[in-house]
Amino acid sequence: MLLLEVNELMKKQIQQQETSMDVMKRSLFTGFVGGVLFSFLGLVLYYFNFLEISPKAILVRSWLRYAWAGKWPGDLLSLLIAGILSVAAAFIYFVLFRKIISLWIGVMYGFLLWILVFLLITPLLYNIPALRELSVDTIVTSICLYLLYGAFVGFSIAYDHYDTVMKAGSARK
């Protein structure tokens, strides 16, 4: 009898670990998709002159000085790099905030990422103008882009976690 109870507890623990890993995998995939999607949107905004700096200026041209880095292969590489970096950002969000189901947490996370990129990282790059040298359009557009990115990634991760917990709870009954 005791062996059956221990076996059931082990099964439940394994299911919870598998469910947690599934949520994490989906969260990391969401981060990758969000990074590629919003970098592509940033690229479009750059080509329509809403932004003065493109994603490839930050992610590729700052460390590669080849001619191809300024053309469409640089754009593709910047999308891939943004997706990979976004996986790290999604993992951090997953660890810290996955249990908070609020759109505003994601928006604040996006704003914190904007601060990290534009106030801490871009001053270290030689090819990016200082924040005070950027136009108001670029600043406002980039803030909005990061806010949307944070809302997308944050709310997707939080909702997926909540949905998985609710399904696991209803399966137990």
C-alpha cells in the first residue's frame, strides 16, 4: 500500500517536472519568435525612417566591419542574433516573473530592456550615436517597440504558465 502511494507521488512529481520543462521550452521559443518578430518590425521602422539606427547597427555592424554586414545579409544575421538574445531575455522573464499575470509587468520589463540597451550598451558601441544625439522620433519609436516586445513576451510566458497550471489542476480532479 505504501509502495503504491510513493509510486503515485513519484508519477505526479515527474509530470510536474515535465510540465515545467514544456512551459520553459515554449517560453524560450516565444522569446526567439518575439526577438525575430520585433527586430523585423524595427528593421521596417528603420527603412521607413521612424528609427535612425537599425537592429543591424547594434547587433552586427558594431563588431563586424565587412561590406556585407551593411546589406541584407547583415539584416538576416541581426534577426538571428536578436532571436538568440531574446531567448536569454525570455529565460530571465520566465525565472523572475512567470507567475505574475499582468500585461504591465511585461511592459515594464520591455522598458527595462530599452534602458539596458540604450543607456548602458549603446554608449559602448562606436557606431551608435549617443542618446542625446538621437531624434525624438527614434527615441519614442524605440521605446514603443521595446514596450510592445516586453508585453508580447511577458504576457505570453505568464499566460502559458497560468494555463498549464490550470490544466494540471483540473487533470488532478
